[in-house]
Amino acid sequence: MAKILIVAEHANGKLNPATAKCVTCASQIQGAQIDVAVLADDAGAVATQAAAIQGVKRVLKIENAANKEPLAAVLAPQVAAAAADYTHVFGPSTTFGKDLMPRVAALLGVGQLSDIMAVESAHKFRRPVYAGNAVITVEAPQDKKLVATVRTASFQPAGSGGSGSVESAKVSAELPTHTRFITRSAAATGRPDLQTASRVVSGGRALGSADNFKIIYSLADKLGAAVGASRAAVDAGYAANDLQVGQTGKIIAPELYVAIGISGAIQHLTGIKDARTIVAINKDGEAPIFEVADIGLVGDLFTVLPELEKALG
Amino acid sequence: LQRALSLTVARRRPAALHFHTSLTEPGVSKILVGLKRVVDYNVRVRVQPDGTGVVTDGVKMSINPFDEIALEEALRIKEKGGASEVIVVSIGPADTQQQLRTGLAMGADRAILVQAEGQLEPLAAARVFLKLVEKESPQLVILGKQGIDDDNNQTGQMLAALWNRPQATFASKVELDGAKARVTREVDAGLETIEVDLPAVITSDLRLNEPRYVKLPDIMKAKKKPLDTIAIAGLGVDAGTQFKTTKYEPPAARQKGIMVKDVAGLVAALKQKGLL
Ligand SMILES: Cc1cc2nc3c(=O)[nH]c(=O)nc-3n(C[C@H](O)[C@H](O)[C@H](O)COP(=O)(O)OP(=O)(O)OC[C@H]3O[C@@H](n4cnc5c(N)ncnc54)[C@H](O)[C@@H]3O)c2cc1C
Ligand SMILES: Nc1ncnc2c1ncn2[C@@H]1O[C@H](COP(=O)(O)O)[C@@H](O)[C@H]1O
């Protein structure tokens, strides 16, 4: 029987919704027992939230002052030790999980499967490669622990109302001091979070300046949407790096995605393929973004957007 | 305190002591850079009709874009006096020499080709890098954050684990300070800065730098730079595969959309979908 340990992602005492998406993925494995590990200096609040996810049996609190910040080099030996009784160890395919899980796998002497998008069985999964230009079916060995990351855009978060138990777990692992957290700068925007928002408005290079990019924010606010950007817009300094959508930015699956002045390079499209409805506004009718758009409008964004805002009231 | 700290670390791990001493000697600090040969990022990759792979015949191959950035960073560190030698490493078939020559033309001092055919998983690549690390004792290994072919994003983290050294992944800024590095990382929440003791593994993100263009005279000069080839079998690492890919499929196609003429049309279409 599959026993799956999911590594919780959290910040400031809040569980990241990516964890509940990992639970959904894990629960698609027949008869799986699903536990969640919360590594923190004080895991209490997060553990309570994790225990309430439907389908979670046990929550392991792994508490240590060194776990205050999520440093992969510090967390990995503890996760590897906690993984002893499990057949599978899953983490989200976020920067947290991508940083941590391969280190866990290597400590366990096994490979890692990245970005599970579909479960076929306990040892057979599907995942995207080549920026989503191909989807492969991969079989993992039955006789080895499977360490994997879960592509969060492919799974809905598991519901709440569960009643898992919460326990303190002691793991014996030597923790390195060679890696130290200094600071994290997160723009507090007061807007919906890009990764979980149901609506996203993104701007591209066409915006031309950080100042012009404000019209993206303004439209997003009208729609109650999060703001995203293409790599070109981020590189040019029009938008912050954490707004980048795509192969090397965030992979998102909103109900509505509005791409404004974005050409639709394959690296960008891979980040929005799972959006329910894609709207594209671009002055070039031949732009590849129109190949994936559900609703396309050819026009100059600097005239279209003010009109659109007006129409939205 | 710093001194005491590094001493305790050193006592626990003899290997670390060795690296710390080697760092104090000028002229011996090396940077190892991984260059993976991948299908060029401009190519629209297609799945073979029989589902056994993607079409690679006659397709342009290049250095993985993240690895060019990794190499550029290594070269800049060297140019600022932070390293004495930049070594580019690739694991792949004989043709991979082309990418290594490009790396040499960009400015690397020498190249190592670990010749290997067929599928190579990140854990195997990390094991190969560990062998070379043991041989070369670099102060830094800079890899790309991910290969744009398999999109794995694993090798650097695995190498750091096997080597028992720090990892600073998704780097957008690297500042060396003696036996330490301060690295700014692109994380989902924004930017995170960590400090790591050297030696360490860094993986590059897109905004770390903009790689230089190769000039013709450099290409000529690169032909004379050393490129050693070693067979993967000779390294004594377990390079076997653990995962089996049984099928390649094209991604699910999206339904064809509609074009609207103006803002009124757009608003109407959004209303029809229940989005307004
Ligand atoms: C390894 C690698 C990884 C990458 N990862 C990502 C990633 O994660 N995310 C990402 O986005 N990109 C990524 N890229 C970059 C990608 O290839 C493209 O370069 C980028 O997406 C282009 O951004 P853009 O569409 O804003 O700019 P452009 O391609 O320059 O497109 C601008 C568009 O705006 C339109 N336009 C211009 N003026 C107007 C106007 N007034 N009104 C309306 N439309 C107008 C133009 O017709 C054009 O279509 C990656 C590239 C590489 C090599
Ligand atoms: N076969 C290889 N040859 C050289 N470098 C590699 C190889 N495989 C992986 N790497 C390095 O590891 C990084 C991450 O690769 P991956 O884990 O496959 O996404 C790449 O950007 C390279 O720097």
C-alpha cells in the first residue's frame, strides 16, 4: 500500500494552498495513506490547517529553531529522515519544492520525478517536458521510494473539513550551518496572489515602461484579478520578477487569463495552457497568442484598454 | 565568531577543511560550469508520430540557455579576480563538443566532455559532476536551474546534496566575499537572499546576467584550448536510469477560439462565458 508523505509549504503561519493540491494528487493513488510533514520553528498553526485538509491522516510536526526559514540544505536531511516509513514523498512544484525535493531525493539515493500532472497508478505518472510541447508517461521503479514534485496547476486543492491527527515527530539528522537566510523581499500588493488567483491580467513588452504598466494594474483591479507579466516585461523592469508567467516563471490555471501585448512565445504559453479562458489583445493579428486564445482582439492596447475599462464601469 | 564557526564545520567534515585551505592560496580557485546540449529554444519541438520521442533529426542543438548564463557569471567572476580558471563540463554524445567549443569561445579556459550515450537522469549527472568536483576541487559549481529539454530542475540540488555543500538555486545575483557568497534567489514570493559558505553549488535564473556574444577571433582561439574527453564508464559512477518513459504525446489541443472586432464584442463574449 502506498504511504505518502507530503512536505507542507507555508509562510508566516499560513499553509500554502499548493499543499492541498499535492493532497489531491496523492489521493488519486488507490488506497494511499496521506500524511503531511510541517517543518517549522513553531509548527502548531500550520499543522492545524494541514490536519483539516480532506484526506490527510496524520500531520507530523518537525520543529527546530533552524527551520524558521525554508533552507533546502537544512530541511532536506530532516525530510529524508522522516521519509523512512513512506513509499512516496511529494512536494509542490513551486520554488520551495523545486529547491528542496531533489536534495531530499539525492540524500535518499533515488531520482526525482518533476511536475506530476496526472496519476495513472502508484508508479506511473504523466508530466510535461520541452516547455509543455510534449507530455510523457513515466514509470517509476516499484522497489524504490518515489520522490516527486506535483504540478500545482494540474490539481484542484483538496477540500477542508478533514480531521487528521497532529503529532510531534523527532528526526535525527545533522543540520548544516553552511547556509544562512539573510532576507526576503516580497512586494505586498494587496492584490490576489498570482499563483492561486481565478483571474489574471498579464502585460508584455508592448507596455513599454513601468509607468505604462500601471494600466495593467488598473484593469486587473477592475476585474478583481492578479497581475502577471511576460519575461520580456520583467527583464525590462516593467514588472517584478515574481509576476513572470511561463516555463521558468509561474505555471498558472486561472478561470480567466488576459494577455495584453504578449506575443505568445512557447515559453510563455506553457504557463497558461491550463487557463479556462484565454483572452488576447495584440495589435499583430499574426501573433501566436491568438492560436491559443479563446477570445482574440486585434488592436492597439493603448486605445483598447481605456475603452475596456470604461465599458466595465 | 565566523572563524570559530567554520572551524567547527571543518572538524565535522574533513573535506570542508581541505577546501577552506585551498581557498586561501591565490590562483587555485576554479569554477566548474555545466553546459548541457539541448534542442535550441527557438525550435518548436514536435512529438514523433509513433510516440517514442520528440523529433530531433536535423534540429538545431544549442547550449541550454540557463547554462550560457551560468558560464557568463563564471567568466565575470574570473574577470573580477574571483577565480583563476573556468572549466566547462558537458555529459553527452561526441557531438556535444560543439557546445563545449562555444563555451571555450565565450571565454572558458578548458573543457571536459564526459562522453555518454542515451538517457541520463539528473541523479546520474549529479554523480558525474561529483566525481569531477572531487578531482578539480572547485570553489564554485554553477549550473543552470533547469534543462529546457526535460525541464527537470534537479541536477544542482542533487550535486549539492551528494557533495554535502550549500546550494543557492535560481540565482539572480551573486556576490563573492572571501570564503562566502551572497546569493539573491528568484522565489515565488519575490527575492530571497541567502549566504553560503564556499565551496557551493549555484544554479542560474534568467535575470542573473545577459550572456556575451561570441566573436569570430574567439572561435579561432577556442580551437586551441584544451578539451578532454573521458568515457562515462571510466568514472565508476552508477549512471543507470531509474525511470522509464513509456510514451510521448503532444499536449491536449485547446479548442479553437473566436476573434472579436472591438471592445463591445469582447465584453459581449466575456458576458456570454459568464465572466462578467
Ligand atoms: C530558457 C527560456 C525561458 C523563458 N521563460 C519564459 C517565461 O517563463 N515566461 C515568458 O513570458 N517568457 C519566457 N521566455 C521568453 C520568451 O521566449 C519570449 O521572449 C517572451 O515571452 C516575450 O515576451 P513578450 O511577449 O512580452 O514580448 P514580445 O515577444 O516582444 O511581444 C510583444 C507583443 O506585443 C505586441 N504589441 C506591440 N505593441 C502593441 C500595442 N501597442 N498594442 C498591442 N500589442 C502590441 C506585439 O505585436 C508583440 O506580439 C523564455 C525564454 C527562454 C530562452
Ligand atoms: N548532461 C549534462 N551535461 C552538462 N550539464 C548538465 C547535464 N545535465 C544537467 N546539467 C546541468 O544541470 C542543470 C540542470 O539540469 P536539469 O536538472 O536536467 O534540469 C543544467 O542547466 C546543466 O547546467
